[in-house]
Amino acid sequence: MDLEQIFKEIHYNIKAFDKDVHIMAEGEKCNHLMILIEGEVRGEMTDFSGTSVKIEDIQAPRPIAPAFLFGEKNQSPVTIISNVATQILFIPKDEVIKLFQKNAVVLENYLNIVSSRGQFLSQKVKLLSLKSLKQKIAFFLMEQKNQTAKPRTTQQEMAEILGVTRPALARTLGQMEEESIISYTRGEIKILNEKELSRIIVNN
């Protein structure tokens, strides 16, 4: 059964959002599987101090918060905000279950996505648990190094991901460059001393 035929047999709707629209609030109940089919959104989380921390940007085509559709506490862990004009496909939870019953491939793909998201979130929790900014930068750079696809990250985007101000990030990057741990040229960060980055994560 192809995808077009599957969608003919379930109920769903598509909604359009302008830039900077709050699509879902942190803590809101997840009753639909949301699939980003056009545009880009970001997930933001508020820490205990009230500071908004960007968790990630999500580009189409990708599901949004698929791991929180089921479970006893099926609430969104983040606030979802559109970065640009965006379209999202909404499938009610009971229709998602029908999809799983009709097609094992859809179920397997969904489980793979949920597992990958769980792995990503565990790394994000570890990042946020680090105390010093230098530790967070070191962890972030090592994670970027280990990715197969290395997206270019601006200093502003990196500051948002780490939950710090851009000036504070720039100062610490400058210090790490003076210590010959990294080099920072034309917005590109290169690791010069991987061993020292690993030491910072554990001991700093």
C-alpha cells in the first residue's frame, strides 16, 4: 500500500502558520502527530531561571515531538515556534493508530524516529547539566565533530543552543582560542586540541 492510498483512508488536516507564530506551548497536551511539510520551526524550553533555551531547529520534512504523542504524560516538552512561513500536517492520535495497524513499515519508521529523538534529548540533557560555559562549548564541539552531517552553526545560533548570551560565548571562544584549543576564523570553529576538549568536559 503506497503513501497516497494510506492517506486516503485516514482523517487529517494541514494548517499554515506565518513566521514567529507559537504553534504549541510547552506543557500542552499532544493529541495529534504533527509533521512539518514545509518551512522550519524551533523548539524552545524554559529553564528554572525563566530563561528561554533553544533546543533545536526543525526543517521540513520531519515530525514534531513524535515521542510525546503517547504515554501517561503526553505533553509537549518544548514550545514550538515557526521560524518562517510554515505548513504542518496534523493527524489525530486515533488515526495514527490506524496507520500503524494498516502498515508495518509506517510503524517501524515511527519507532525509529522516536528512538533517535530519545537519543538526541538525552544528549541535550547532558549538555544543559554541565556547569561552566567552557564545558558546554567543549561538549557541543565534540558532538558536532561526531556527526556525519555537520551543519554550519553561527555564533548566535550556538549561543541560543547553549542558553547563553552571544558576548559571553564570544569571550569564552576567544579564551579557548588563546589557549590553542580551537581556532575561530570567518565564523568557522576548528578543533586544535581534541584531548583538551575531552578533559574540559570531565574536569572543568
